Amino acid sequence: MISHATIYLVSSALLGLGAVGLLVATRRLEPSVRRYGYATVLACGAMSVTYLLMRAEIGTVTTNEESVVRFVGYTVAWAGISYVLGAVADAGPKRTVAVFACSMGTLWATFASWILSGTAGSIASLVILASFVGLVSLLVGPVARSAASVDERRTLLYRKLEYLVLLAWAGLIVLGIVSEQNLALTDSFVGQIGATYVDLVLLLGFGGLVLRNVAALEKTAASTTLLPFFGGGSGGTGDEPGTANRNPDPGEPAD
């Protein structure tokens, strides 16, 4: 059987190569839209470093032989993913932070459920469910409605990213439930292979979708400033998502 160290090393190498590829593609973009590419590079690169640290057995929790470093890496990765989702959908800072917060609730409650037992473990499981339901509600509800009111290229990109993110989260949660730390339906080897597969599909797929939709990124950069330290237009305040920041297509009469 392949050792965990080998799996971690191969995972790190694949994600590292992916991060380099995303960086090269990002550098070819117009400066105004590179920040979205850099967010995908950050997500992919963070998990590449994470797998290297896991191979070195840094941050391993002795109660379940799981590394807390994995969850730190996921935190960085989901920060980048949440930023791009919020910007493309013109969701505004509040809704974008809510998406990230629900992601973190699902993530860290999963870790807690692996190291806690009894009542505390049951509470952690409830937090996982509540956070995931909240995340789904946000992505298919207010954030999706905001995305539907902006340029159609942004709407289409958001829909693709939304489906990818929800599928990835569903996969990670299922893997967490059936893992040897919970229901013990799989061993650590199967769990690690499954987690690596989900990571590769999510991070490389997310980066590929973002960088292949340059027109949507240009529309986003022209009308949305999600964070004050990024340049751009006057949109993204969170008060009037989408409609206040919609760019009319050439030839469309102004209001």
C-alpha cells in the first residue's frame, strides 16, 4: 500500500504545479483583473504547502492522527475562493464574509467532531449541518440572486463556480462522516485519497474556470470593489447588490 508520506508528496507536487500554471496564466491577464487570478493561485499554493507540512507530520493531533495544518490550509484556500465568488456575484462584503464564515463553521466543526466525543461531538456535528445548510442557502439564495442581476457572463461564471463549490463541500463532508474518526466506514488511506481527489478537482477546476472567463473578470473589475484596498469601481457595498453595479452592454440605452 502507498504510504501517507508518498500521497502527501504527490498531492503537494500536483497542486504546486497547478499553482505555477495558474500564476503564469494570471500574469498574462490585464492588471485590473489579476487579483482574481492571484486568489486562485493563493488557494492552490496554500494547499500545496499544507501537504508538504503534513508529510513532515507538523501539527498532527495524536488523538486521531489528523493534522490541524490541513484545516489551516483549507482556511486560506476558502478565503480566496470566497473572495472570488463574492466579487463575481457582486454580493457585497457582508454576504461574502457570511459565505466564508459558513465555510469555516463547516470546516472547523468537522475537525472538532474528529477529536471530541459524547455531547461535545454531537454538538460539533450539529454545527457542521447548520453551517453547511447556511452556506447552501447563501449560495443558491441571496448571492445567486445578486449574480443573476449582473452581466450575463458573470452570472454564467458564478453558476459554474457555485456548482463546483457545493459539490466539493458535499464530497468533503461525506468523506468526513465515513472516515475512521467518525463512522469508520473507510480507513485513513481511502480517506486521504478521497480528500486529495476532491482538493485537486476543486482547486484546479476553480482556477481553470476563473482564468478561462476573462470577459466576466473584466466586467467584475470594472464595476465591483469588494474590498477597500482593491481598486475598481464604486460597487460592492452590499446595500444594493448587483443592480446598482450592472454594466450596460454596448448599445444598451442608459437609464
